[in-house]
Amino acid sequence: MLTHRFRALLAILLSTGALLLVAGRAAAAAPSAPANLHVTSVSPTSVTLAWTASTGDPVDYSLSYWPAFGDVGYGQHVGNVTTATITSGINPNGQIQVTVQAIDADGHSSAASNTLVVVTPANTTGDMTAPTAPANLTLTGVGPAGAQLTWTASTDDTELTGYYVYLFDGWYVSRYLGTTTSTSFTAPILSTQTGMVRYYVRARDAAGNLSIASNQVSTTATPPATPCKVAYKTTSDWPGGFVAEVTLTNTATTPVNGWSLAVSLGGDQHVTSSWATKWVQSGSTVTLTNETWNATIQPGASITAGLLGTYTKSNASATIAALNGTACALA
């Protein structure tokens, strides 16, 4: 009877965590979570962190961090210290999310610290402070031209120059869509996209620093049917100059007889010459018109034109295209 009672009592104690014997002694509880994880210094390729030590006799700390919008995570054991520098996977204008855990001699890990989001600067000298993140990114509607986005303006300690808008696949691929100086943008829904479509925005300052990303917004809208498809491809790029091809495909069931294709470029490009098309440029929009010999595009057929030009800061791809006033899908 006493043996049965002892076994029953021992089972209760074990199940409630009141008693745990390891190697003939009572095991200590896991360390407390490290507190106040914060940045002490940052460069384009490194981040130095510090935190308040855990209680419970930790012998090691483990840092875990993930670059935003990527599929690779990093872990680093740093020993029984309260400061460490990370360099693997750290790049200029990057964004990471990082936590730290304490580990004791028995291998018990604490709960994670507070989660810290860090952005790295663009340069090692001059202005290294990023703008504040755009706030309240909102999807206000979806139309033939794409998703209409608005947000609250960022601030910067020197000069805010604009916003970069991105498409995110929800896993690890981001695609730059374009730049704007306003707090609104029409983001195209590409013909190749299916399912959930997600967007986010980062602010940029005059030194090239990018902010922490805004919140994400999403839509499941089906890409609108369009009578045309446009592929913009940079075929050559050198400091300050570029060559690009623009391929226009007639996806309608009737021929196009005479065409005017308005293409909004994503950077600060300035077209200087072309082939297989005539062109005029107003701001970031280049309007291409047919030559006499390629004025007709049969259903399913394509024409390709070339552009030669210059740029100062960005040679980003086209963001919007419209054929004779009707939006085209971007390939």
C-alpha cells in the first residue's frame, strides 16, 4: 500500500513539474528571457546588439535573425555575454528581425527576448539615419490599372526623396514596382500573378537610406483582362546608361492598326534614342508610336522596339503600360 501511494505521489509530482531528478539532483528551471534587446551600432554590413542578462545561470546566448522578405534565417551562439555583432546576411539597406535566447548548462533555453526590427544604412559615412516607416498603408480599390495604394507620409532627419513600392509573394520574393514622391501609387497586377497579391512600401532619403517596411496590404483580385501584354527588359546597363527592349503583344482577337504605347518607367531614366519606334517623353512616361512598317499587329503577334538612354539614380523597370489608352498587362 505504501509503495502504491509513493508511486502515485511521485507521478503527481512529476506531472505537475514539482519534482524533476536529473543525474541525482533537482534540475534548475530554464533561464529567464533576456530583456531590452537593442542596437548599439549599425553599419551597412553589420549590426551590434546588446541586452540585459537573464537570471538562472545562463552559460550561453543564441541570436536568431531573419532578413525581411527572404527565405534564409541565421543563428549565432555568442557565449555568456550581453553584447554581440552579427554580419552574416547583413547587407546595405537591409531589414532584419532579431531575437536572443539564454541557454543554461543543462541545455534549457529561455523564452525569446523582445523582437527587434533593424534597418542597415546605405553608406558608411554621412547620413546613416533611415526615414521613419510609411504608416497606415491602405488598399483603397482595384481597377483596370491595378491596385490603388495610399499611406501616411514618412519623416527624415535630412531630406525625404520618395517611396519605393514593392510586390511581395508572401514567402520570400519581392519585386520592385516603382518610385513615387507622393503618398499614393497605382500598383499593377501582373498577368503572371495568381492568388493573393501583397504590397509594401519603404521610404527613401537623399543619402539613399531606406526605411523599415510599412505594413503589408493584400488583394485576391483577378488580374483584369487586357487586350495587350508588355514586356520591358533591360538588355544592357552601365553606370549612367542603359539599353532596353519593349515587346508589345496583341492579346486581343482583332488586329491593332496603328499603336501608341505609353510606358511609365520606374526610375529616373531619360530616353535619348530608339529603334523600331518613334518616341516622346514627359516625366517618367515614354510614349512609343509605330513606324509605317510595324503599324499593324495581328492577334497573338508581337513587335519589339528598343530604347537607349541615361539615368542618374535608378534604372528600374517599367511599372505601367497602356496601348492606345487601354491598360496592358506587364509580363
